Amino acid sequence: MLRWREPGIRVTLPPAMTTPVRQAASAAEPPPAEPRAAAAAPTISDDRPILGMALMVAGIIVFSVMDGLSKYLTNGYSPIEIAWIRYVFLLACLIPALIAEGPSRGLATPNPGLQILRGLGMLGSTLLFILALANLPIADATVIGLLSPFIVAAASLPMLGERVGVSRWLAILAGFAGVMVAVQPGSDAFRWAALFPLLASAAWALAFLITRQAREADSSQVMLGYTGLVGAAVTTLALPFVWVWPTPADWLVMLAASGCYALAQWLLVLALRFASAALVAPLSYTQIVWAGLIGALFFGTTPDLATVIGSLIIVASGIFIWHHERRAATPR
């Protein structure tokens, strides 16, 4: 799941700040079933698929490390404080580009209300997923968070007027069924905290759909700028009520989490330079494996059988939607 990862955008920064900044799909916009493959797809400059696949997996691992660091931080800090650090980091990356272009031009948009709503969606997704990490094993939160592409696919008809065929609906229903298997509603194993990643998925899907609506009128820089400004403004207002001064070691952890975010984006862009998005996209589902390993090694948690079965159903359904959309997009 794309916790604070920008759906559908990438910004070009000055030479000294060329690390890509993302949320979670590409400007070329891959099918919704590609939850992590999703940095903006540059032109493939060299056909080295093995290297591209390796870089993709490395990026997903770094994303999982970021989630692990965030989970660690929830032991002593509010999700609002953790999110505030991320938004400050994002704005620090954007400021040089905004200064170079001029704030009035860099943030000019015919859709300010839509961009604010999108920023609120991203903020909601961020806070809710951090809450999920605080209350659930990292693997469980990750599996449930994979619901977001299915929500996007289901909402494409009413919100965007896109055609959703029978096979796609069946795959969407199967994905929801996989989440239900993992969550186990109505059983003794059900935890109300499972609602946090479910709601985070819905908030991320809302932001993704707004990205699709606004991408023709607004640049990547505008979207990222509003994301950073909205997130920083809202969290700053709430920060005095939850602020705990981090220890020197925890400051390093917070900076490391932000660095992981930037590094993962850079690795994904490199991956897409050496291999096509169609080739590397399914590798995004390996996040379930890395999240499970991090949970077992550092938090002493392992996925139960229901979570494993549910994740397999979700992955199978997601790959089916990806394959279906890929075939539909191929000229005949």
C-alpha cells in the first residue's frame, strides 16, 4: 500500500535535488492493480530487464524498511508527529524547485479545491496507515493495504465514467474477498485496528482518482506542492497537542525513514529506465514477503494462515487485473 506515496506524479528537481519524490502510480498512469510499480515512467534508455527487476525489488525492500522504521517510531510518537516530519521533508525537497520557478507559477492551478481535497486524501492515508502500523503486525497492515487498487478499479465507473467489464468486477470482488479472509470479520481473531488500513486504502484511492481527474490541467510539481502544503499545514496545527521531543537516536530514525522514502523512489525510477513497467509491476507484490520478514526479525510477529491465504487471493486478483488492463491497452 502506498502510504504517503504520491499516486500519479513525479517532480523534476534541480540538479542537486534530483531524487524523485512520489506517492504511490506513474504520470503515465499504469493500471490501478499496480500498487507499488508506480513511479513516473521515464523513457527506457537501456534494455536490461534483469537489472530493472533487481532495482524494483530493491525499491520495494526499502519501502518496507521505511514502514518498519515508522512502526518503531509509533512506540513513542504520535502518527501526527511522524507524518509532520515526512511532510517537512517533502517541502524541503520541493522548495528549490519552487524558488527556481517562482511560487506563484509553481503552485498555479485552475483546481485549488480539488488539489486541497487530494492533499487531505493523502494526509488521511498517511495518518491511518501509521495508526495501522501502531496497532497491527506490519505484514497484516501491508496485506490489508493492498486493497487500494481494487477500490480504484471499482470507483473508476462512477467517478471517471470508465468501463468496468465483468471479468474486472470478478477480480475486484475476489480482491475484497481476500481482504475479508485476512481480516476475519466476525471471528475471535478480528481486530478493530484492521479498519485503519482499510480506511487508509480508501483515502489513497480517493487521492489517486483525483490525480487522474486533474493530471491534464495540473503539473506534477503543483500536485506535490499542494500535498506538502496541505499535509504540513494540518499536522502543524495539531502538532502542539501531541509533540514529544525526539531523542537524538529517534531523530536519526525519523531522518532515516524519510531517506528511505527518497531512496526507494530513486530505485523505482532507475528500474523503469532499464525495464518496462509491464515487466516490473507484479514485483510490487513482493512487499508482502519483505513486510513479513521485517515483522518476524524485528517485531517478533509472523502472519497467521488466514493472512497468508488472504494475501495469495489478493495477489492473484491484482495480477489478473494488471494482465487484463495490459491486454486491453495493447493495440490490436
